[in-house]
Amino acid sequence: MEELDVLVVGAGPAGSTVAHRLASRGHHVVVLEEHPRVGYPVQCAGLVSQRALDLAGSNSTVRTPVRGATVFGPSQGSVHFKADQPRAFVIDRGGLDTQLADRAARAGAEYRTSTRFDGRVRTEGGRSVVRLTDPDGRSVELAARLVVGADGVSSMVARAFRLRRPVEILPAFEAEIPRSPGDPDTVEVYLGRTIAPGLFGWWIPDGAGGARVGVAVDADGTSARAYFDRLLTYLEHRFGGRLGNPTALLVSGIPIGTVPKTHGDGVLLVGDAAAQVKPLSGGGIFTGMRCAELAAIVADNALRQGDLSAAQLQEYDRRWREEFGEEFHRALYLRRVFQRLDDADLDRLIAALQGSELAATIVAFGDIDFPTHVARQLLRQSPSLVRLLPKALGAWVSSGAFRTPDLDFGGRK
């Protein structure tokens, strides 16, 4: 039976980042990818910060920079801002996965495509014996000292190691539109229960005259595809004509919430498998890659000490929660507040944001990786915004401590 140091399940940005870091430190790393080709099908919209590009070590996958954003309310009122410098970048999302996999492979990681992780069979000699299905459909076993679950929102690794799942998963649907007359360096966001209850719809320029259009919504019985069709109809009315047939359809789920533990005996979870996703936007490329770096630091130390116990690996949980936990907590709180707003509230929110001073605040403090920073500044600056929201939020904004109130908003999906 084949034995190795680390088995990484999933060749997305988080999986390839941890594989690169551990292979660079001399560990025997194998990465499994269930699809025939790394990076395809594409799994997200591909709007990232410079931080994510820095972690990738290259800007080569950038298609176009983004300097501005327009947010539309349910009644089509809008607020717009634009910065002098790029605030985000639209990337070749599949190309990013390929680039990161190439980097990890050059460091010594081995990639096996069309190979599926089927679960943990047993523990033997301090290793997890796992079952795989190889490209020929045969069931095989191998033993790994450490298994890293980077296999997305429906993580088989999390199930196999009995780690609890995120408390909410938002269905998402996106397509590439070949022709779009919108501003080529501005993204658009659409709020409202008709188009995107629970989160929002988006229009992201692709740098080639088209756009990526999509929605992420509550799982309320209506399909994300139906909401996407409504958004597309709205855009065609707005732009005054058909935008062409959608191509490159993407269906996915976005984990929102927290996983109590992202480690166990001989296992770590990273990226979407660990719900390391920003609750206000659903984005997770930067957070997943950064947490994968932290996972690699802890894993390298554990491998060298010969101790892959949960007690040793819990340092990973401590590190990533120290870096992102409070931001996620604040963002999750604001998301729950957002979920309580009806369309009339959202229209009033857009109207309250239309002042020039507030737009300047968004430009000055806006950060797609840490969005609660600008949220707090806006709430401090505009009493009308606070009046739309719970009293406890006003107390949070006025307090010296940057901490969200502990409120019970009832059951969640």
C-alpha cells in the first residue's frame, strides 16, 4: 500500500497553496482532483484583491482591474463610487488554479486528476488509510500521515473525519455573457428579494467586452437559476437589448457561518471546506489561501515532531481564527441584520448612502477582504443608517471596542 506524508483533497487555490508550502519543505505531498483538469469547471466569479495576487506570487491571471462599484436597490435607485486606483481585479479563475497547481508541482507535489476521495477506512500505524477511486474506476487504498480537506462546500473529508459542516449554504448560479455595454472597470451589485433574496446579484466585467453575471440566494424553494433569469431580464431592460446567450454556466454553493473545528486527529480543513468565506460577499479566495498558509506552518511542525494528534493540530484553528475570526464574526452579524431588511428598507439604505461624503468614505475605507471596516465607518458617519438597524448595532458602532453584540436572530437554514 502506498504511503505518503500529506494527502490534499482538492486542487483549488487553498489546496494548491498548502501543497506548495508543504512540498517546498520536503514533505511527500499528493493532491487529488476529481475533475479531469485542474481549474475546470470554474467554481467562482473570480474577483480578488491584490492580497490574493500577492499570495499567488503573480498578476499573470488578471484580466482587468476594477476601480468602482454601483449598488442597485430593489426600486433601481443606486449608489456609485469610483477610486483613482484599482480596488480589485477580475482574474482568469481557472488560470489561477492552474498557476497555483504548477507552482506546487514544481515544488514537488504530485497531482492526480480524475481521482476521487471516497472516505477514511481506518487508522493504521499513525496513518489514515483512505479509499480512492482512480481514473480507471478502480478502488484503491493509500495511507497518509495527514489529510487536508480542500474539497469545497460539500467536503467528503469533513464527513469522513466527522467534522461538522457550515450552518448555511447559499445556492449560486453564474454565467458568462458575451456582450455587455456596462462600465468596463466597475462592478454592479443588485439587492432585493425579487432578484437575490439572502445575498445579492452581480455583474462583473470580464475584460473582453462581456461580463460574469450571477446570483447567490437563500435556499427558499426557488432555484438560483430562476433568480438569475430574472436578473438577466432586468439587465436587458436596463441596457436596452439582448446581451447574448449565456455561456460557461456555473452552479455552486457558498458556505456561510462557522465550523466549530477545522482540525482533528490527522486532518485539517481549509478554504470552503472550513467555511473560510466572507459572510457579506461569499468570497473566499484570499481567506482560503491565507488560511492554507497557516495550515502548512502548523502541519510542517507537526510532521517534523511526528505528532499529528488533534491536540497538536489545534494550533491551526487558533491561528486562523486569531487572524480572521473577529472579522467573520462581525460580518456574520451584519449579514443577519441585512437578512431582516425588506425591500423598502433596502431602498432607504441606498438612499442614505447617496451622499457624497459617504461615497468618499467608501472609497477611503473600502476593502473587499475586510468589508466590516467600511461598514463601521459608514454607520458612525450616518445616523440615518443606524436608524434602519437594531439598537444594539448603534451601541456597537459608538463603543470603543470593535466587537459585535451577541444577539439571537433565531433559527437559520
